[in-house]
Amino acid sequence: MAQWPEITDLNVSSTTRKMWIPNVVSQVVFKMPLAAKMYMSGGVKKEWNGGTLITRPVLIDDLSSLAQSFGEEDQLTGGRKTLLKTPSFGWKSFQVPLVYTKKQADMNAGPNRVLDFSKFLVQQGFLAARIHMCKMMYNGSGAGGAGATQTASNTGALGAYTGAVTQSGDGDAHVDFQSIIHALDHGDVTASSTGDLGYQYGNVTRDLSGNTVDCWQSADINSGFDGTGTTSVQDTEITASIGNFRKALSVVRRNIEPASQFLCVVGPTLYQAFQSIVGAGVSITKGSGEPGDLVKFGFNSFTLDNIEVVEDPFLVENNRAVPSVTTMSKWFFIFHVPSWELRFKPGDMFRLTAFQDQAVMINGYAQHMARIYGTGNFMCWQPNANIMLTNMVPAS
């Protein structure tokens, strides 16, 4: 197919230049609500330099089971429990290569240049880095590119992940940054031969059916995981309603306050469903329906019961970026924003290197090359203050 329409008047086509508009219309949109909210609250950090692992102590149990009511003739019990664990995350790296040839540089110069191609290439490189970051945060299939040799399969509501995705139960051994899915998927070794994607997170094993470190699981909307629950309703179909919204909010607020630290993220389908609930005049908290903080970043958002509900355009059915997952439009999240951390090595947070002439090397090519680097990881330090539902549908 020809790029230009045919100009039948050769006198005109031979003597007249094309009328160029000197900018590029972007056909690629990148928005990541959680990352934007984290940036606003200081959750994107880059002050650590070096070290073998990223780790910190987390509380995984309490002493309530040791409490005893007693009478005068009763012997007093004793005991101790393991209260702390130290989840750990490795440093991960990604890069975007930027290459332009000598011929491109020679021709893209002078008064006939419509725009500076090298500058445009750098802008597109940073956009590509952000898109790659978004894919990793949602555990996008194949986000690791050529370096991603690990494979895994989860045939439930999360879809069949392949490519860059971790082997179920490997902790943090794959090349990508850790993802929201790894953090919030309910880990259960009985789900398949290797377990759910969330069976290990931060090199800590959690097994729902075995009541193993349940407090390191994300919240369950049926208020389970109190030491007795062994099943998850994370993938069970649930209606988008004000009642279920409040039910999900109540289970994540058991350990954390205040409400202003939470963020609800849904795709366009569920966003419109909740927007209709607000528009229908349902009895809700004063101030609901007002725009949220992320509007200033270009997101669609409103408040519901003092919680910001934001539309993530990435969460759509048959997302081309994650073709193996066809149900992302049904995903529903309430994030406790302070429990998340996107950490970068200082100097390697989307760092652009200088362009180097490849022709100076023996057998080199007549082209210039630069790279955009990122080194760090994406972590959740309190999964039980967050909730993920994978099968929420609008009311019929």
C-alpha cells in the first residue's frame, strides 16, 4: 500500500513540497494510576545504592493465641511465636535501545528537516520504558523480551501467563520487576502442580489451604484468612455494587487507616458501572462524585465514600499488551498506597546514556546507539491491606 495518495497533476507534484505539520500525533497512550499516586505520596524512591537484596522486617503474626483467661487454681501457660519475617526482593534491570544510522543523521538535517529525529527517538524511548514498566507492574505477558526465559501457566481468571512471568513458587527469580499480580494473587499450592502465581512472594511461602503465613496474603472479600479460612473467592463472580465496594473496603481497612490512603483502580467497564451508581443518587458519603487527585494527571476519577476511584485504560478486555489475558476488564483493586514501593538505584531511574558512534569499533556499523536503563524493583510490604478481585461484572 502506498504511503502517499497519488497526485495526478505531475506539474504540481514535481514542483510543490508536501505541507508538513511539524509534530507527531501519538497513537500510544500510557497511564498508570498506582504509579502516579505513589509518586504523589513519595512511594517512588531512589535513595538506596548497592546491597545484595531489598528487604525489611514485616509482622506476620500476633500473640493473641497465647492469651489465657484463668482462675485461682489454674496453671498459667507460656509460649512464644515467630512474629517477624524478612521478605526480600532482588535488583532487576531493563533497558530500551535507541539506534539511528549515519544516513538518517545526514538526511535529517538542515532546513528540510521537519523534526529532529534523534530527539523524537529519545522521547519514544522514554515512552517505551514507561510502557514496559506498566506491563511489568501488571505482570504483562512477554514483558521481559528476549531475556525472559522463565515460563509459567495459570489457567484461572488471571489467564495463561507466558514469557517473562515467574515460575509459580519461585519467589523472585525471574528477570522482571515484581508485579501487582504476584503480590495480590492468593497463594495456594493445591491450585496446580506448582501452585498459584502468588504462592511465594518476596521469597516468603504462603499457602492458603495450609494456613501458612495467611497475613502475607491479600485481603479476601469474605473476611477470611483469620487462621481458619482455607478457600479464596478472589476469582468468584461478583457484582459491581455499592454494597460490594464497601465490603471490599472494610476488609482492607481492618489493619490500616485512614481512608485517604486507599485507591480503587478499575478498567473502563467497571468505572462506568460505579459512575452510574453515583449518578443514580445512591445514598453515599458526602463528597462522593467529586473529582479525585489523579484528575490533575489526566485520569478520569471520582470519589466514592471518600475513596478515589480511578479508571485505568490498561484494564480492558483483550488488551493487546497482554494477549493471554482476556478478562482484565473484570479486575478490581483497592490499593493501600503506602504499602507499595517502586525503588530505583540512584542514577538508574530511566537513565539515558550518551549516543556512541558504533563505527569507531572494528567491524562496527555506521550508526549511533544509546540506551535507557532502569534498575530496581516494585514491592508490596503489606499485601493484607490490599484487595484484588478478578471477576467483577456490572449489574445486569
